[in-house]
Amino acid sequence: MVGEHERNGLRWTADAYDVGFTLALSEGLSPHELLRGIRAEEHCIVPLTRFAAYELLTRDADDHISDLDFLDWEDEAEVARLTDGGFLPDPPDTIVRAGSVAGWAYALEEFQCRTGTHLAALSQRGRAFSIHRNAKGFSRIGYALHGELVTSFEPGLPHLTNGVPAEAPLGFVPNGDEPGDVAFLRFLEVELDLWIPWEETEAELPAAAFTDERTVR
């Protein structure tokens, strides 16, 4: 397993999050700094596994919290912490979980793309990237540098680019042999010499919940 991930250092996210995902990378930030950069408040950040975050996102608002497999619903302190953080009682619109690797903070998000909308803020100390695939299989990639969005594009569809063409600042040209988001993840593996351990992303990471473009309190 580890060897496979070393060979597919970032690309595995496209398989593991097959319905829709966003992977963001922010140079020089800590996980908590990344979350604050997308407007999370420190007291709202809660450690969650991927399984727990998925359960919270996909539950029905009418379901009792006892239906959550990861949670001891009689643990009043934990329920209060999740409620204060905006994870309960209603499902948030999105949950962003963040970790760190080799001088970068990374964030993973099921389905949505909050990090992509705050990419400039995530590039205050250097480069920031977001790779998003929606449920229909369309992808969008963003790149920001030192607080400015440089380009946002859909691989293979240059007429939908915002900012400069991707090949200008990055030297990335999709080859058409694989999905554009996978090709860009492969490109970043080489350019940044990064790989994110899959096992780490499944375990508890600092997480923030968002609804209607704000942190729920």
C-alpha cells in the first residue's frame, strides 16, 4: 500500500474521492493556518476522521445523532463541541480537513470546492493550488502566488480559463491520455516532489464546517 502511494503520491485522491473532491496545497502554512485562510475560526476547528466527516455531511437533518456511528451521542462534551463548530445539528454544506507534508499544508474536501474560492488567501507565503472534480466528472484547477490568483482553468478547455494560460506560469499542458485533474496531480508530484500518505488522510485531521459561505458557530 505505501509503495503504491509513493508511486501515486497525489493521484490516489482522484480514485479515493471518486464522487467529487477538492485537494488544495498551500506553501508554508500550517493546517490551522490553512483553515483560518478559508475563514474558519479557531474555536470551531475539530479533529475528524474522513469517515466521521462523511457521516456528518451525508446525514439527513431529521436523523437523530444516535445514528452517527463514530459518535457516542451520550458524550455531552463531544456533542457540544461538534454543535459549537457547526457540524451539528444540521449537516453543513461542506467540511474541510487539513494536514501537512514537507513544508506544505493540504486540505481535502468531499464534493465541494471552498478552498478553491479562497486560493489567493492561501498563497500569502508562496504558491497555492486547488484541484477540483465535481460529481459530473468535470475538473477545475487553480493556481495562486503571493496573494494573487494567477490562473483558473479546466484542462483541455482553454476558452474557459480565467487569468493567464496554464502553460505560461506552470508549464503544464494536458496530454489527453488521462483525465485532466489526474494529469495535473501527476505534474505536481514531479514539480513539487510531494506525496501525501493516504493513511494519514483517513485518520483524524483538523476540520472545519461551513454553511452558506461562512463558518457556522
